[in-house]
Amino acid sequence: MQTLRLIVIAVVSSASTLVLAAGCDVLRTGTSTPSATAPAATSPAASTATGAPAAQAPTTAAQAPAPTAPASVAQSNPGGAVPAAPVAQAAPAQPAAQPPVQQATSTDNVIRVYRDWRPSVVTVISSAVQPGNRSQPQPQGAGSGFMIDDQGHILTNNHVIADANRLDVTLSNGRTIPAELVGRDPRFDLAVIKASIPAHVLKVMQLGDSDQIQVGEQAIAIGNPYGLEGTVTSGIVSSRRPSVSEPEGDGVLVNAIQTDTAINPGNSGGPLLNARGEVIGVNTLGLMPNGAPAGLNFAIPINSAKKVLPDLLARGSYSHPYVGIGSAEITQTVAQALSLPVQEGLLVQSVEPNSGAAKAGLRGGTAQQQDVRSQRIRPGGDIIVAIDGQAVRRPEDFVAYLETNKKAGENATLSIVRDGQRQDVQVTLGERPRSG
């Protein structure tokens, strides 16, 4: 039995509805066949420069017979001396052609990265026993994870270990050992577990800088799709997305990495690496419209993980910043329909009681709701146009800025338009209510 997590999201202005599926493979199933992955394209070898053939040196004066002086010369030279023939200079030899420099191909990169880092990737097996049930723990799912330090800490997805009261990990050598939960963050869908990994198989992965990712660069995933341990797939970074909502709860992938690298059930929690073998993301979601892979997959950027890891290791959780508003995106259509004074920004719909927004005096919508295209919007609230001087055009811009740059307890400056006048409001960020 396989567990799939579903999500419906809009992708790149498409009106089509896609089902986003990710999660963990419940058990190894012999009937499950992982999606075929197109072989990585190889880059052409460097062109060969052919050198010119080396010139042969002409015969020297010592080797050539002495010329016979013509009579006119002998007459004008009473001593009878014959002038020496000029010595021919040998042309400098051309350097020998060098063998062509072989460039690493995409396939070479995949082979090297897999060889180097497969030992760092584990299978995470979650099990649960219902209260009052004295039978053996029943497997709930299997995902992936990878080693992040020499103390045996393993990073994975929160949804891989959710609802489990027993955890095990299977190492690359096939040995299965118990693990324990250290910390979890449902908001970013991350979790840290720990196992007593023998020193001779403990290999810590190198965490890269996901802010430096270039769209189009190679992306390599190692994991355990459908229980097939140690599977590698490759592709490219297809795009970056300010935020992608998780299928359950309020989970969100901020600055999500979109890739066409195959990510199937069981890949969740495994590493997404660049061609240098650095971890750039944690694989978590795959689009599966009509139950078939679409080549549209997502990973949590590793910089998001690095931000929350210290708190997960120290106290088991992370406090996300929270303003406490509900908002609607202002488009040109919305602005015209509601006669708004700006063409873009966020129209505040509601303000949570006792939140930072409420204490700062932000106002939600007061007028009757109106239908604008496919949205139901309540006019009359404040309009947020910037946060800390950064323009805000969509709700995901707002979320991405907060999660990337702020922590709970810090202040943020919201630039708002109220009654046609622009003003700045200081908000003390609270802690987002936890779920999951």
C-alpha cells in the first residue's frame, strides 16, 4: 500500500488544475515500478585543435657541396677565394598537437555524485501502534533522509515521520537501526531524527547555498522511491517559486526549487544535489495530474533548513513570524472593480485578535463582500504595499519575505494606504500558531 499526499495548485498562470502528490512509500511493493527517467544528456567533448606539421630543416652548408664560382667572380677576386654559401636557417618547429581536454559530461557528474554521496542517504521507516494495541508496530510509511552531522542527526520531511511512535533507518549497507525524533517543523515540512550510526558508514553531506542556484543548472536526487533504495534521478532546476503550499495543514515551501528531476513517493526527505555534490534542497513534492508524473517537482531550499536547524536541534521546534492578517491580492481588475487608489498590493480582509497586526491598529475589510472574477473580496481595509521598504504584490511575496528575513519577536515596518494616504506602521511579529 502506498501513501500519496495530494495538493491542488495553480502553476505558472495555467487555468488547469493539477493534483500535487508527495509523500512516503508505505511498504516495498514488487508491483510498483519507478518512473523511467530520461538519460542525462552528455555535453560534446572539447573540439580538437590540430597543429601544423613540423617544417623539415633544409640542408646546411656543411652538408651541401661547395658551389663553383663563376668566372666573373674569380676574375674579380685575385686571391681565388670562393665566398662561402649562405647558411640556411631552419624554420622553428610547430609545437606538437595536444590531446583534447575532456570535459565532464552530465552523466559523469551523476556518476560521481552518486558514488560519493549514496552512503549518506538512508531510508526512514515510520511505524505506529494504536493505543491499547499490543501487537507489533505497523509500518506507516517509508521515505528518505540524509546525514547532516557527525552525531548521527538525519534531516528528512516532517510528513515522513508524522504520527509515528517508532522510527528506524536503513543504511546504505542494508543494516536497519532504531532512530528517535529530535525536532520537527510542520510549517517548513522538516524534521530531524537521530540514530547511532557506526563511524565507518557515517558520512556527513555538504550543505550548499540554495540562494546561488541558477535556473537551468543540473539537479540530482538520491532516495528510495517506492521502496527501491538507493535510486538516483537527474534533471535541471526548472524555476524558483516564492511559495508553494503544502497539501496538508499550513505547510509552505518558501523560495521553492522547481525541478524536472523525478521525485516519486519515497523520495520525500531525500537530498537534491548540484553537480558539485552539494545539497541544495530537500525533496518533498511531485505533481501527478491524472496519477502520472508531470516533470514538475519541488524541493525545500536547503537555506530554509539551515535557518531552522539550530532551533530544531536545541529545543525541538521553530517559531515562525506571524503578522495576523488575512489578505487578498490586488490586481488591475480588482483595483478597477473596487475603485482602489493603487494597482497592486494586498487588501487586508481580516485581522486576528491579539496579533501583532491588531496591536498595531491594522484594519480589515468593513464593506459587504463583492465578487470580482473568481474572488470574493471585502473592501474597506488597509492596503499593504511594502514591508521594510520591499514592494509587496502578492501574498506569497509577503510570506517569503517574512520567513526569509524575520523571526518571531522582531519588528517589521508595513507601508500601508489608508483612506488614500500612505503611511508606515510598526508591527511586532508574533509566533505563528502551530499545527501538526
